[in-house]
Amino acid sequence: MTAQGIRTLLGSVRYEVLPARSTEEKVLAHVPRDVVVTVTASPVKGLEPTLDLTARLAAHGYRVVPHVPARLLRDEVHLKEVADRLREAGVDDVFVPAGDADPPAGGYDGALPVLRALSELGRPFPHVGITGYPESHPLIHDDITIQSMWDKREHATYIVSNLCFDPRTLGEWIARIRRRDVTLPVYVGVAGPVQRAKLLAMATKIGVGESTRFLTKHASWFLRLAAPGGHSPQRLLERCEDALTTPSAGVAGLHLFTFNQIAETEAWRRALLERDGD
């Protein structure tokens, strides 16, 4: 990848973190204020840890994007309460996936009804993200996921792609959604420099039920990440250079899945920026 290409991508990153006990401390210690932090939500623990960490990080001066999964919302009253709380914390950007809660907490089983409800509330957030699936969703056909992005486009302002480990698949997916006239900017989801032992430890710490759910839904992710030498974010970016940097791709930056290896992710990013700045 050209120095300028990688610098542009690494200069526009979002760090996805899990709302664990030590997350705030790690972010404060290692993440510059110009890096956007996104906070996941757990189907086991609910929205409260996400909302709490979001408010605390926002108070420290970070631009924070909470995940607000549709299936964790009870109803429109709950959605309005969440929106009001986030706006009071200074949040101007939310990410709205369907979520993994099964059964749902209320009447929302997908993201589109929540996006419509937010529009009916007067669009309280100027920036709203939705999910894209470069690799096939385990339960949904590819054509349906792309159609879903088309249906959501009038309520959203950007797409975050789910994890993808195959450069060709990623490039073809970006080209495919553009052919379908989905023009929203894309943040490309990339796993950070995950250390195998720490990933295995995290999988056990997030809770037996939740860990099992995660591994069942994302077994291929885990195998790729946990295998010795199985994933190199730098190698993936280098192989995707043309697909990610051509203007027609509309790639706005990278969404880095840190798996709470926050110090390691920022050290990796900083090393590449300094290397390519020489």
C-alpha cells in the first residue's frame, strides 16, 4: 500500500471497544482524543453499560458512538429515553445494528423500524450508522443484506462493514453495493492486531452464555483470529489497497475491532503512521 493510502485510512479510524470494567482506563491511557471510540452493547448485559461508558468517555472529550441494537430496545418510549440520554451526554452519532438478543427485548426485530422511529423523532442524531456484510451473514442471503442497506439509506448516513478477512471478497462487496446505487460512505471493519492468548482470555471473560453465542455466530472469525499467524491487519490492508482507496469506493476510513486490546491497537496504528511518514 502506498504511504499516502495507508496514512489516509489510518488517520480516519474508529476503535470499537467492549464496555468492560477496565475499558475507560485503557481508552484514557492509550487513545488520542481525535480517534472516534465506538462502544458495543451486550445482549446479556443490556444497554446500560454501553450508555454509562459512552457518557463517561464523552465527558473526557472523546467523540463516542454507542451501539444501539434494535433487539435491546423495548419500545418507542425506551428508544426516546435512550436518545434523550445520549443527546444530553453530547452524542451526535449512533450505530444501529439489529443485535443478537434472542428473543428481542420488545417489538423491534431489526434495525429498519428503529431507524424509521428515529426519523419520526426528528432525527436527533446527525450521524447514524448501519451494518454491511462483506462475508455472507450466517442467517441472511447476500442479496437481502444489500437490499436492506438500500431500504435503510434514507435514515442512515454511513455503513460499517462487518469483519472480513478476504481482500477479494471485500473489494467485490464494495463494488457490488456501489453498482446497486448504495452511495453511503463505508467504514471498513478490520480486526486489530489481536494477540491470540488475550483473545482466548477475553472469550472466556465475557461470560459463558455470551461467549458461546459469539463463537456460534462468528466461529470463522474466532478461528482466523485465534490461529497462530492467522490474521495480519497490515497484510489485509496492503492487499486491499486499490479497492479501498479508489474514489469510487467511497471508503471513509477504518473501523478497527480492538477486542479491548486497545493499547496494542493504537501502538500498531502509530507504528505504521510513523513508518509511512518517514
